[in-house]
Amino acid sequence: MAQIGKPVITIFLTLLLVLAPCLAWAHGQPVSGTVQVQGGKKLKKMILYLEPANSSFPISHNTHKVTQKGRRFNPGLQVITQGDTVEFINNEDKEIDHNVYSLAKTNIFDLGLGEKGSTLKVKFEKEGKVNYYCSVHKRMEGKLFILPSRYHTILKTPGDFKIDNVPPGRWVLKATHLHRRYKSKTLEFTVGNQPVSNLVLEIVKK
Amino acid sequence: MKSIRHILILIMFALSGFGCASVPEPSPGKGALYGTLKAQSHKEFLDKQSGESDVGYDGFLGGIFYSEAMVNYPRLKNLYACLMNPAHQGGAVHALEINGSEFSIKSMALAKGDRLRVKNNSGLTHHLYLTDDNNEDGFQEYAPIPPQSEQDISINLEGDLELNSEEDESLRMHVHSGKGLDCQRLTSGDRYVFQDLAPGNYNVMFWFWRLGSIKHQVTIKAGQSRLLNETLSVDRVIH
């Protein structure tokens, strides 16, 4: 039994050493770098994301939840992918109705009135920024960033970033954020079978 | 209680009869456009309140009681009735103040080329800038406005815009700008009048930043006063 075990283990380890890079290639590589803002401005909540440069990727079908307790959308800012659905859940303690709507040109919708305990849903087919509101309550506002792919990360302040498991191919790195004075440059690069590092994405004043 | 409520409603109705708005008289060879602009809650919300239900927002005189947290549609300010009039040139001056972290007006519709006379009542110098909601490259910046001073800034972009300050991210004003837009600022229920219009076809827009816009095309004839009432609500704008 011991004589059979040793060669089996050796073959297994050899196969693992040979296949590991291939497996890593099939599962994607990490992409990392740093974000620099002109003038050193401490921009809050930057979303770094990847867009496929010359091909499309399968549409996402995830579902995200936004609650409405205390007459607030929570989370107030959410990042989702094209094809995802958002469920707006009225989990108020009292009998308080909410209506969720958006006037965004790429994603205009009105979900009607949702009573306590109800869930209203909307699917987002197009990328873009969406501001949405409750027509009943004046301080209820939320924001969605709908990205072209699920490869993204959120930075609280400018600095280092890392996006994991990026499939091989040609990609464009972009950033979006809440401060309208600034805009992001873009960076095109290729992911092969090695990690991509030392990217520098600049965010500049308009 | 119900009978008192009915009596009060009758009294208010009778009093309102004395204040009936008259039809504007246009000048010879000209026409006029007039009407009332209102804002209203979502239809489903209104339908629910008119139904028999223990759960509602009943006001003392009937109707809806709007709490502090709610959008008070019958009293909503900064609604705009706008006529797209090629004869209307930009260049009008609109007063605007910076008070702490707020602009004195939260939203404004105006003609491209109009100016905002900004009075900075805060303790900060403000570098204001204008961006376009639908075009990342749409951008206009202005010279800094020191504390306790006043400056005119010109609106040279068109579309749905936002006026912000580099120094204070909570300073925000929604702007809708268009070529030849002749706008009147109203509170819900107010009357608007566009007098002495040359006969022809006009585009009319009713707008509030949080409700969007409803547009019409009207034909004005000489000697005619055309009535156009409108109600802004989420369901009317979107559906």
C-alpha cells in the first residue's frame, strides 16, 4: 500500500505544479495599482472598475437589497452590475408608504407605492449613474452606480487598490465618484497569466 | 367634527369665488398663454388616501396632512412654467445667495445666457462651477467669490445642470437651462401668464427638479388667450 501511495502523491504534486498556473489563468489575475488625484484632493468613495475593451462579458444576474427603515434608503449608495436587480424593501416599523422612482435618462422608472412589508423590484439593463427618490418623503434619496462588469473595488480615499480574479483579455480601468469637479482618466491594459500591478490611475480637475 | 369640516370647506369655496382669475387680454395682433401649475403626490398615494382606510394621512379639513418629513406638494415652491420663445434673449439676472452651506434657491430654470447674481453671505471664498448631468465634459467654472461679496456668473451650458462649490460639497443647486427659455417661478397652485406673444407654435415646459418635466406644443393665434393648466407628479411625468 505504501509503495502505491508514494508514486500517486508524486504524480499528484507534479500535476498540481504544472496545472496551477493554468488554473490561475482560467480563474483570473489580480489587478492592482494606485489612484492619484490632482492637487492631492481627498475624494471620498471612489469606485474603480474595469470595462472590457473589445468584447462583452456575460450579463450579471445578482440581486441587491435596499431597505427603507426610518425614511432612509440603506445603503444610500450602491454599486451594481448591468443586468442586476435591486429590491427596495419597506421594513418600516410603522405604517409608512414609500414610492421609489428615478428620472435618470438611461434608467427611468416608477415602482409605484410600496406599503409596509412590501418589496418593489427593478432590473438595471444599462450602465450609468442613477439618482432615485421617494416621492412621499423629501429627504429620501439614493444613488446607484451601474457598472459594465463586476470587476470593481471601492476606495474610501485615494490610494492603493486591488481588483481580484480579472479574466484574461484587454481591459480599460476607469473610476467614478461623487465629486463633480473631477473626472477620471482611463487606462487600457492586458491581463494574461500573471498579476497586473503598478497601474497608476489619474483623477484630474475638469 | 365632520359637519364643521364641511362648513369650513364651503366657506373657503365661497371666498375663493371672489378671487377668480380673469382671462388675460392680449395686445392687438398678439396672443397670450396662461394657466395654473400645480404639483401633486403620486396617484397611487392619492388614491389610497381617498379610500376608506384607518391608515392614512388625514388632515383637519379633510385631504392629506403633510408632515415635516413629507413633500408638501400643494405648497411646493420653485416650480417653473417655461415658454421656449426664440424671440426671448438670455441675459436676465437672477438673484442667488449663499447662506452657510445652502443656496437660497434649490433649483432654477432659466435661459442659456442668463446670469446669476451670487451674494456670498458665508465666511468662505467659494469657487463655483457648473456641470452637466448627462455629459461629463459639460463644465463651466467661475472666478472665486470672497466672503460677504457679490458676483455675476453667466450660465452658458444647456440641459440639466448642477451648480456646486469646490469648498463645500453640500452646496448644490439644480439648474435647467435652455436657449430662449422664458421662465416663471411659481408655487404650486400659482397662475402663470405669457403676454403679447407673436402668433405661431410654441413649446411649453413645466418643470420641477425632483419631478422632471412635462412638455406641450401650443399654437397661439392673434387675439387669443390660450389656457393650459398642468399638474406635475411622478406618475404623470414618467408614464
